[in-house]
Amino acid sequence: MSQRQVLQVFEQYQKARTQFVQMVAELATRPQNIETLQNAGVMSLLRPLLLDVVPTIQQTAALALGRLANYNDDLAEAVVKGDILPQLVYSLAEQNRFYKKAAAFVLRAVGKHSPQLAQAIVDCGALDTLVICLEDFDPGVKEAAAWALGYIARHNAELSQAVVDAGAVPLLVLCIQEPEIALKRIAASALSDISKHSPELAQTVVDAGAIAHLAQMILNPDSKLKRQVLSVLSQIAKHSVDLAEMVVEAEIFPVVLTCLKDKDEYVKKNASTLIREIAKHTPELSQLIVNAGGVAAVIDCIGSCKGNIRLPGIMMLGYVAAHSENLAMAVIISKGVPQLSVCLSEEPEDHIKAAAAWALGQIGRHTPEHARAVAVTNTLPVLLSLYMSTESSEDLQVKSKKAIKSILQKCTYLPALEPFLYDAPPNILKHVVGQFSKVLPHDSKARRLFVTSGGLKKVQEIKAEPGSLLQEYINSINNCYPEEIVRYYSPGYSDTLLQRVDSYQPLTH
Amino acid sequence: MATLARLQARSKFVAQQYYFRNSVVDIFRKKEYDAAVKIQSWFRGCQVRAHIRNLHRVATIIQKWWRSYSGRQEYQLIVKFASCAMKMNLYNAMAVRIQRRWRGYRIRKYCFNYFYLKEYLKAVSETNDAIREALEEFAEMKEREEKKADLEREEKKRDYQARKTHYLLSTKQIPGIYNSPFRKDPDPWELRLQKAKPLTYQRSKVKQKRCISLSSWLACTSARSFPRSEILPPIDRKQCQGPFRDITEVLEQRYKPLEPTLWVAEPISELKVAREEFRRQEWMRDVNDNMFLPFSSYHKNKKYTPLMHSSSKYGPNSYGSQHFRDENPKKWICDKG
């Protein structure tokens, strides 16, 4: 045969290989085909194609593998078991940028499913090559490598430590400064995954000088980037006071407050998460946030969104109010309590209601002024109904009970306490009656109101064991009134009067 | 002898008389004796009574003087104690006055100042309002920008569409589809088509990278500098009539690139810039910016700055932070100081 015919055979084979691998890559984009592909044994067929002579076939094979591994973890395990990873890692170091991108995509797809698979990737030495890829010129390669590192570091602290030990953090900080938005996003997300596990890892990220760049990027108009940047900062700030102070020193206030007005819901959520993580550590940090007007911004943000987006904002108000009574008063004057009671009544989910109940309890527990501010908005009946309702989860019941108790122990606003006399369970009734017994001896107008509104009648009807605290309170309330009035309102008084009428003999002259 | 006889005759009488008188006297003697005894006893009684009276008088005087003396002593003690008590009460009252004022002042100035709290809360609410306004403005501005961007995008799309379909423009012979003769006015799309410039065949998208090199520096300065363009002038320009120089020569001269001298080409702070660059490279490589400190407590040099509101000239209480036990040096046996 002639040379051309010989070469034609090879060409045909090459064309067939190219076509096969391109079709597989395309089919792998649709989830319904993947089962069939798996049953047809596509893994074992793709593996030798990774070592193919033609670079395009290698790249497309790697891309197909990545898409398959991305779909579910069985396939990812098959990739690991099929010893494909060492080959990928080896050629990652040598090949051109398209191959690098595809190989990093495979590593990402395998590493995202579970910690064991990520550990397998680390064990075959992929981290060093991925870090080398982070130094590449092409931003697409950097993006793919950073994405893979982020997914590996996401699972647990050991894997994050392995990523940090490979020297990824300074390079990721460099990647953040690159002009391409997608690269910035992915690098920020990787830093967030690294720093979320432990304070030491967060400190490593901070030592690489990330905070200054991240603080500048808050002003970037891209909302997905803002999401990731705010997420990194909140993961750093959540671990300790020093880290939170370092984040604050980067002068994020009041710029962060503009993010609370963003159109994107998740930007709002991450911004309120960041503020919450800063506020929860010490009263000084909360004071700083209050002084910068953060409380008002967070309250507006809570008002403008619904559902889980509100949750960090609600918790932030609770943390701020929990530190001291001045801060709680600051929350009250920023009109936080009406907003929280709206959240309490209209949210369908129990955990958000529980958070709102907890926050209201923290606000109202300090002094009678605070309790009055909470009671005036008519939240106490709502809390009571949540406590009594059988549909509320246990967490919600516990939190609303605690909130009611802590507010009631300081509440001297009697119009809000009166409805409680009628429909409260005995353990709460004790506190209500106790509060009445504290207020009534000193206030004559309140005494009059108490009688005319029927409260005295209700108190007489309460049955209490003699010698119990409740009985003592009832006695002290009865001591505030003349005996005739107490007798008049005691139950069965009309019967005793009628009995006296029956037994009365008119005087016969 | 007569007397003797007379006496002897009388002796019996005398004897009788003697006996009679003695016995009579005897009767009276008892009486008189009793009377004498009575008188004497009475007299002695008076005497004794007088003596006792005297004694009583004297004892009374002594007792009176003694009682008055001891009463005076007691009275002086009482007066002393009463005056001490009065003085102490006075001092206490004055001390309470001072302490009251001082405590009120101290609490108000250093621990809790009600008016300051009120001012602070007012300031907080004002800041909140300001922030709310600023955020509203910001949101409005963002919306306006977005709307503007949307409108611009729409406009660009429509413009592109018009340029692509410019052939639908109506000519003098054939009215186009947007210019129906039955309409009073042509369709606005028609006017857009009229304004649009048709797309040239094979538009090459040349993106000019803005490189800050010395040659392009000249291009972005004021109009007084030579105009410099990247695109060369068209080749087939017709030769203008007249005593003009050769066009190539003119263009060469006009678009001559800048040939700066060596002194101008390098910036004056080249060395400093190079050093900075080097330092920056090194800094980029460093994972940790802090100098290596051999001992672990070198970095613990941050002095604790207490809150301004709880520190004062009078200082925080040292018991509880500096020392935790009461020390009485006077009670120490050996000299530990």
C-alpha cells in the first residue's frame, strides 16, 4: 500500500477518536444521558484518550470526564478509582492552557462531592500543581485552579490546612487583584472557603494582606463579586475579636451599609451577616456599628426583604441589644421593635420567628423602659400565642417562653399586662401577677383602672395554693384595696348576698 | 453625960426616926431615883439625840457634797459625750453633704450621665436618619443609572438593527415597507433608517489597548501637540495641485515619532522607582509582613487603652485589677516591703 493510504488509516482513526470524544463531551452536558453513558462504560474508554497524542482529544476527553464527575459522586469515585488523577496531575504541569483548564475542571468536579474524594485529590499531589497553575498567565487557568482549590478547602479544616500549606493563599490574594471579574469572584470564594473553618486559617488569610484588597472591592458594582467579598469578610470576622477588629479597621463602615441597599438579595444577606459577625463579639464593636448608623440600615434592610434573607439582620439586632441597655435603647429609638414584631407575625418559618422572639427578648429584658417599648407594640400576645401553639417547634417555644419571661419581669406597663391575666398558663401568670403586685401599691390611677377593667375580679378567680408565691402576690394585691371591694369581687359574692337576703327576718314592730 | 443620956433616950427615937425617915425616904428614894433616872435618861436621850442629829447633819452635809461632786462628774461626762456626739453628728452631716455632692458628680461625670445618654441617643437617631437618607439617595441613584443603562442598551440595539436593515429604506421609486403611501407620516423606523449608516462589510473589531508608554503619551495631551494617530492615512489620496511638497515627506514630518533624549527618556526618579519595584516584588512574595521576632512575647507590646468613658483623672480602681488581696504592711512580721 502507498504511504498515503497508510496515513489515511491513521487519519480515520484520529477523526473517529475526535468525534467520539466530542460527542461524549456534548452528551455529558445533559443529565439524562449520563446514566446511559455510565452503563456503557465511558470511564474506561475515556481514560486512555487522556494520554492521546493529539492535544485536542486530550482536552476534550478531560472536559468530558469533568462533566461526568460533576454530575454525581459515584462517577467521581470512579474517576478516583480508575487512577486517572495521577495522570491528570502529571500532565497538568506540562500541557497548554486549555488542557490545564480542563484538568482543573476535573479536579474541581471530583473534589466537590465529599471530603474523602477531596482527600484523594490531595493525596495524589494535586495541590502543588494547582498552586503552580495559580501563577499561570492565563486568567482562565487561574480561575479553574482557584475554583478547584476552593472546592477542596470547603469540606473541613484539615483539607483547608493542606491547601494553605501548599502556599495557595498569597497567590489567591494576588488573583483577587487581577482585573478579570470572574477570577476575582472565584478567588474570593476560595478565600472564603479557606477561612471559614478556624481562626488560624483566617489569620493566615489576613496575614497575606487580603483584607485591604477585599475592602476596596466592596465598592465594585458587580453583585456576584460583592456577595463573595462580603462572605470572605464575614468568615474572617466571625472567629475572634482581633480578627473582627482588623476587618473593621479596614474602614468598611459606612461603605458596607450601601451594600444593604443592593438589588441582589444575597448581597444584602451577606452584608447583614458580616455586620452580625462583627457586632456579636464585644460591646465596643456594637457601639461602633451603632455610631455609624448601621442599626438603621439593617432595620431598613430587614423591612425590604423576606424569608431567610432577613435572618442575619434579625440576629444582629439581638446581639447588639444583648450587650448593654444603652445599645438596646439605641435599637429601640432606631425603630427596631415594630419591624421585629412585623417579622414575628408574618414570617412563615419557625426558625426565623424564633430568632425574632429571641431578639425581642434581648431588647426588652434590661429595664422597665425597654420592656415598655416592646410591650407597647402589642408583641406580647403574639409571643404568648407562639408559646402556647402546638404547631410551633420546640426551639420556637423555648425562645418565646424565655422572651416572655424576661420581658414580663421588667414590664410595668399595665395595659399590656392585663390581657395576660385572662389567657396565660400558670407559670407565666405567676410573673404577671407579681408585676401587678409590684406596681399597684404605688399608683392610685392604676389601681382604679385595674378595678374598672375587671382585673381585680380576674385575680380573685385565680386559684393558688396557700403559701405559694402566687398566693403572696394575690394577697399583696388584695391589700391595696379596701376589704369591701375585695369581697365584692370575690367569686360567689352575689350568692352570699342572696343567702343573706333569704335568711333576713324583717323587724316586726 | 446628959447628952449621952439624952442621946440614948433619943436613940431609939432616932433609930426609929432614922429607920422611919430612911424608910420614908426609901419610898421616896425609889420615886426620886426613878424620877432622877428618868430625868437623866431623858436628858441623856436628848443629848444623844442632839448628837445623832448633829451626826446626821454632818453626814448629810458630807453626803450632799459628795453627791453633788459625783453628780457633777457624771454630768460633765454626759456633757462631754453629748458634745462629742453632737460634733460627730455635725461632721457626719457635713461629710454626707460632701459625699453626696461628690458621688452625684462622679456618677454623672464618669459613670453614667443621663443627659449625655439622652444626647447620645439623639445623635444616634440623627445619624440613623442621615444614613437612611443617604442610602435612599444611593438606591435612587443606582436605579436611575440602571434605567439609563437599560435605555442606552435599547437604543444601541435599535441603532444596530437599523444599520443592519438599512436596505429597507424607501427610495424615490419604491416606497419602503415603513413608508406606506397610505400613511400620513412615515413610520418612525423609517426616520431611524434614514439616519443610520449602513454597516461596512467585514467590520474588524480593533480594540486598542491603552498602554502607558512614552509614545502614546503624546497622543493624549492637549491639541497643541502634534496629532498622532495609529491608523495610517489612505494610500490613494489624489495629489493636490500646487507647489506642495511630496505628501510622503509631509506625513513623515508630521507623524514623526518622539525621539526623546536619554535624560528625558528615563524618569528622574528611576533609581527610586526601581528600588520600590524591587521592594514591592519582595513584599508580594512574603507570606507574613511582620519581622521575625525571636521571642514570643515581643509582639505583646500593645498597651491596653481603656474606654474613655470609664477612665478618668481619678483612675480605675486598682483593687481587682492590679492587686487582689488586701495588704496591711503594718501587720507584717518581717519586712517584706
